[in-house]
Amino acid sequence: MSSLIDLIFFSEKRKNLLVQLDNGPMDIDEIKETLNVKACAIMPQIKKLKDMDLIEQSEDIYQLSDIGAVIVEKMIPLTSLINVFDGNKDYWSKHDRSPIPTNLIKKIDMLGRCHLDEPDLDHLFEFPEFLRDRLSSSKTIKSFYSYFCPDCPSIQAACAKNGAEVHLILDERVYNRLKNDFEDEYNVLLENKVSLYIYSGKIRPSSFMIADNFVMLKLFGKEGEFDNNKIISYTPSAVEWGNELAQYYIDRSTKIN
């Protein structure tokens, strides 16, 4: 078994070839173009996979064997799970994951390849500039904040003005501060028909934002400490996962308007 695992996971070329063949048979030219490799680089990998009976060759066409198809079906979720943690292991291990419900922990592979955003001191509380275009083009936005974000009211209101359906879930203390100390910003949200919710639960993430084309998630440290690093993913499956997370908190919140 270990030799099979080594064969698949110790070579990106072999792993990627198996994933691509899961979409259907391919000839060598299609393989070279899809994987962006030369024949001399991929042919030895093809031979190894053929020798293990994971792929079959009929003339110049390659396809998964029946065994290969079963293995790839099980391999793809594992590969997605590895992508979630690859390069971000310290973030996941040092932050409190309890605000993520169990059913979504079990599906965390849906996040796919994640990017860890670590803002510098000059931009700690600013919305990431590289996400603004993605945000402005979104038709639905769902956000959660356990802390007061200075940019939050204007960003949410601007999206609503652009025609987006905006849902904003706030920790009860954050909501009260917004309503009592930032009356103008609060009224802007109401005027632009932003759906406001109060969340009173004790277990909560630091913040998240789910748009049409990205998920941004920020967790507290394991001792409850705050930091501004955040996980971002852009895959459609990540957005689906994020919408389930948002709905989980909407269902446990009180709607204000």
C-alpha cells in the first residue's frame, strides 16, 4: 500500500495526470497541453502508472483503469483536503476551530486551496484591496463580525447600493455600539436595506465574509486572542461551504429589520 501511496502522492505530475484522466480519455498531446509538460517529462510517469495498472493505453489514447477510477474517486477529496492545509497548517492548528459546525468540519475539503492573508501593521483593519473588485461584482454578500470593523458599514452599504443582497450578522455588543455610537453609519445600512442580525451565542468566529466568488474566514486564537490573519479561498465549492456557514449563524441569530 505504501508503494501505491508513494506512486500517487510523491509526484505532482502523476497525481495531476490521474485527476485529469478522471475527466475522460486523453491522447499525449492533450496531456502535454493540459499539464503544461513535455513528452519526455510525462512519459516515464505514464509508464509507472501503467505498470501499476492505474491507467490503460489503447493505441495513442490513455484512460483510467477500473482500479484507477476507484482510487481517483477516493483520492480527489483527500487531495482537496491537503490543499486546505498546505502552507496554512499553523493557522488551523493555532486557532479555535469550534465556531465551525461539525458537519462543515467534515466537509472542510470543499475550501480547496486556501490563501493566508497576513496584513501589515498599516492595514490591519482595512478590507483587503485585492478583494474589492470581487466584492463589488457580487450579487449576494453574507458577513459576520465579532468586533467593530471601521470599514464594515460603508462597505456593506456600498454593496447594497450596487444592488447586492447583503446580510450582516453582528455580535450583540458590536451591534449595540454601531447603533448607539455610529448612528449615521447605522442609518446608512437601514436605508440601503442591509439585512441586520444579532448573534448572542458564546461560540463565534472572529469574522467571515462570503461573496459570489470568494470566502474570507478569520478565527480567534485558541486562547481567545485576536489577530487579523485570515484564510481566503476562491473556489465555487468554497463559496458553497461558506454559504452553509453563514446560514448556520443566520439561523441562530435575531433579525432586526
